[in-house]
Amino acid sequence: MTKITLGKGINAGLRAAMEADPKVVVMGEDIGKLGGVFRVTEGLQKDFGEDRVIDTPLAESGIIGTAVGLALRGYRPVCEIQFDGFVFPAYDQIINQVAKMHYRSMGKIKMPVVIRIPYGGGIGAVEHHSESPEALFAHVNGLKVVTCGDPVDAYWMIQQAIASDDPVVFFEPKRRYHEKAELDESVPPALPLHQAKVVREGADATLLCYGPMVKTCVQAAEAAVEDGRNLEVVDLRTISPFDLPTIFASVKKTGRAVVVHEATLSFGPGSEIAARVSEECFYHLEAPVLRVTGFDTPYPPSRMEEEYLPDLDRVLDGVDRVMGY
Amino acid sequence: MSESVPGTPPEVFAPVEVPVSPAQPPEEVEFVQLLTPEGERVEHPDYSFDLDDEAIKGFYRDMVLVRRIDAEATALQRQGELGLWASLLGQEAAQIGSGRALNAKDMVFPTYREHGVAWCQGVNPLNLLGLFRGVDQGAWDPKDNNFHLYTIVIGAQTLHATGYAMGQQRDGVLGGGVDGDAGEATIAYFGDGASSQGDVNEAFIYASVFNAPVVFFCQNNQWAISEPIDRQTRIPLYQRAAGFGFPGVRVDGNDVLATYAVSQQALKRAREGSGPTLIEAYTYRMGAHTTSDDPTKYRLNEDLEHWKLKDPIERVHAYLSRHAGVDHDFFDEIDAEGDKIAAELRAGCLALPDPQLTDFFQHVYVEETPQLAEQRAQYAAYAASFDGEG
């Protein structure tokens, strides 16, 4: 049992995966000696060498495009994109090559590529460093999109993502890198990669969230107790494909759902959840599915981000509204 | 300014002289040539063709057969049996020369026009048609023939090739044997248009800094659909390699002896661990970009007539007739073989089964997701609801 942060959980998970499989290579900008700008890969190059922990040229399409080639050669590349807003030069390779290779080859080619992206706001950063582009990847067939909400999940989910023969976009909630939890590596992971997790059981309404918003929603649920409300919190963990059975079970139980994410409202993950829940849980719903999210603007200058980002009060406001029906 | 004194930047920083136009007439282009358009062998100080006339006869056969396959595919498109075809007409020497220089373990990353290289690698020509007929998106297993699927997004495959070569490097398969030639290399095909893509330039950088065993084989066929080469570059493409830190060479892309010799040397260099090379095969796209294109709108017929005189097959025919004692029977047999292959290709194309949409859901992921399984089942039920109707 060790106390680790979310960032160290990913680091330890990467290390475990590299020890287990010599074909796992880690690649990205500044990930070697520096250990990445968030130190997530700290110490790996020292222990695994420059051939397996590759400091790449500063070109994101190159990172993903060469990862495709390495995967074709039998490697399992884990690519780090330094910040959410810097993934777009690689977007073509991700969408047209990584995501489609299995399909277009009728399953003859597998693409076990993991693309790690620190994402989300709340760290007072300059523009392009606080974005939540997960819907842009969840919309792409052939990709799996996951995100961890706590250090234990971080440790196990990165290993499960690396073990996946499908390409996985692995979003890391950068403002939670320093959250701490107890990890016992000897206890196997409780859930498969693409299963959602009920992190708090409740009866009155369901908060559906992931990544950085899991902590926010748990805090909101605890605060709601004072108002006499017993909220259920579901950490979705996988954005594509959603674990619909877990979502449906919770919403059928509570009759009310609020989806919470930092990403923009329109065409966001919450839109898909609302549609699916309305199809499957229509006769159980006491209220429409509501969404508490970032707004339909580009990410704002950081002095305004606290207003832009869903926080405890905005989540509770959403709960008030969903309870008002 | 050009005088070098201590403390001043090296001459690489001197003002760039604008070189001759890349669209210069072909007779003024300097390149490696070992067989003239008239069919005469010529010497080159750095490259020689060291195979015998039997090998040249083999190259001739390859080129005639792939031209015949290409013509049949174009005809199939014209008759509505293919949705599209990208003809290799005029580029046979570039593809056969480089393709025949490959060793069994070398890996190929093609564009969508490398039918000649596919032939050299033993890919069934019928498999090439599936993509263009719309029954699949590449039916061959790249591992069977070390020939990756066709890549349509321009230049994307150059990064895949570089990454694959980085994998070869990590697998420790460089060097060994006589002169290190037992190693493995990767070759990336692309065109003059692709040379403007970011991915191609990133591939050059990655290959260079990691010293990856990859050969960049650019078929400069002078045209990117309607855009001439001077819309892509102001210097000869092969000269760009110097800026990335590896050798570049321009070869007469219509000379199969020269493309073979130049490719062989570059591949050997890669296999022994000496890093990448850029080859610019100077050639001409004799046909349209694809069957959807109309080159009469943007280029002169006299250009085409000019390049016809430099035909890659005619010059080998002339050489074999005049200098290798090859008689008509040889040429006639190959023509007959081509007709037979074309007839088989046609029959095979018409017999390709139409795909079923429900068969494709399962290939999106290694395991079909519940969402996809649901959609497939819903569609199957919907489709079945028409059974027994009209």
C-alpha cells in the first residue's frame, strides 16, 4: 500500500507496462530527461533507455504517424501529446490512419496505440493549455476514449489502455495530477477499462461525470446532503464507447440525471448521454436530462476560468433544476 | 559575402541563389541515367547497373505486364466496373526499378498508384482493384508481401514508413552479412505534390534525427492533378534532402536500369545502418491523375508528345533488340502473357462479391462494441423486413 498522486499513478502504470512487455515504447516531446512537462514519465528514460522512451522532434503529426509505423512493426507505442490544444497537428493521422486501420484492413491490422493527452482547465494556463476536446475524438469511430478520475484508476487504466489492441485516446485530468490516494498494486483492478464506476450511491438524482469533474461532483453530492438530497455519482471513465448499462441502471433508479463536463455544451458528451437516456429510460424519467458544462465559447482567458468551469455551486444549481420538475 | 572567415556563419547561411526552374525541359535536367531513351547504355561515375541482360529482360516483362494490367483497369473503369482508377502509365521504370531492388525483408509503404511495386512484391493485381471497385478498402494483408495498404491521404504513409523503420532499428535488424546488406530497410513512395505536405517534411526530420533505415522514393511525375511542379518547389526536389541532413539523388525515372541502381544503393545504405536517402525519380504522368481527371484542361499535348519519346518501355525494347539479340518471339510472348493476365483480371474483377454492410460493423474495433452490435442488429432487422417483398 503506497500513497500516490494521479500523475505518479500513471507513471507507475507506464513503468509496469514497460516491464511487462518489451514492445511498449513511450514517445513524445520532453518526456525523456525532463520526464515530461508534468513529470508523468519521470525516470522512465533512465531505466528503459532512449530507444524505448523517445524524445521526439517537436512535431505532433510525426509522433502519431511514426507511432502507426511502430505499431505496424509490432510495437505498442504510448504517445504523449504535451497539452490538449497541441493535438490538432496530429488530428489527421489519428482520424484517418490510427482510427481506420483496423476497419479498412478488415481486421488484419491492429493499432495498439495509446495517445495520452493532459486535458482540462483550472490551472491558470495560457490559451491552448486548458481545453477539453474529448468529444472531437469520441465522434471518431475506431477510437476508444477514456479518462481517469482518481489515482488508482490512473494506475490501472493506463495499463489496460496499453494492453488494448484498439487505439485508445487517454485523457488525463491535469488539474488532478496531484490528487492523492492509497494504491495497493497487488489488488487487481476492480473494473475492466470500459466500465463505468458508481463512486457514490444515492437515490434522488444521478450526477454523470468523468475526469476532473469526478471530484467536483463527489463534493457537490456531499454538500447536497445538507439540503436533504442523496445524489448518486457515476464516474463514466470511458467516453467512447459509453458504458450504457451502468448509466441506464442509475438513471432508472433515480429518475433524474445531470451530466457534468468541462467540455463545451453543444455536441458535447452530455448531448449523446441525454439522447441515449431519453431513448432507454423514457418512462423512468422524472425530468429531462440536464447538462452542467463549459460554455459554447473558446476556452476563456484564465482569470475567467473559474466562472467558465462547472464547480460545486453550478452542479448544485443543476441538481436544483432537475429536482424542480 | 561568400568568402568564409572565422566567426562568420558557414556558407549554408549565405543568400540562396534561385536555381533553375524545376519545370525545366527534361533534356536539361541532370540526373543519373544508365540507358538513354534511344536504348544505349551509358556510364555514370557513381552508379552502375551490374546485372545481366536476363535481368533486363525480366524488367522489360515486368513493365509491359504492369502497363497491360493498368490499361485493363482503366478500361474497367470506363465500362463502369471500377469507380476510379489511378493510372501508373509512364512511371513503370520508376516503380519496377525500385521495386526489383528490394530484398525479401524490406517493407514498402505505397501511395495509391504503386501498382508496379505491388507487382514486384507479389501482390495479386486483383487485390488492387477492390479499393477502386468499392468492395473493400485494401484486401491484402501487408505482412504477406511486405506491402502496406494503399494510402490515399497524401504523404501520410511517409511517417508510417519512418516509424516502421524505427521499429526495424529497435529490432536490431540493421547491418550484418556482406557489407551490412543482410539488414532490412523500408521504402516510402510519394509524389511531387506530397513533397509539400507537412507529414513528408516531418518524416524527413524524424528519419534524419533517428537515422532510420528508410528510403524516400519520390516519383516526380511533374503534375499534382492540375498543378505543375513549380507550384510545389523552387528547387529540384532531391536537393531538399541536404537541408534535412541526408543524401538526395535525382534519377531518370524512365530508365529502369538507373532507378534500379540508385534504389539498390540507397536501400543498401539504409540496411547497413547509414540512414535515409531521398530519391527523386524524374518522370512524367502520361495519363490523367485518375480516371476522373481531364488533363487537356491544364497541360499541353506537345508536352505529352515530348515525353512519349522518353518512354520507359520503348528504350528497353530498343536495347534488347539491338544489343542483346532478343527477337520478336520474346516480345510477342510477353504481350500474349499480358493479354492473358488482363483477361483473368477482368474476369476476377467482375466476380468480386459485393460486400455486405453488416459484415463491416465488426471491424471497427477488435471486439464489436455493444453500441455497434445494437446498430448492426437493428439494421439487419430493418433489412430483413423487406424479405419476401417485390
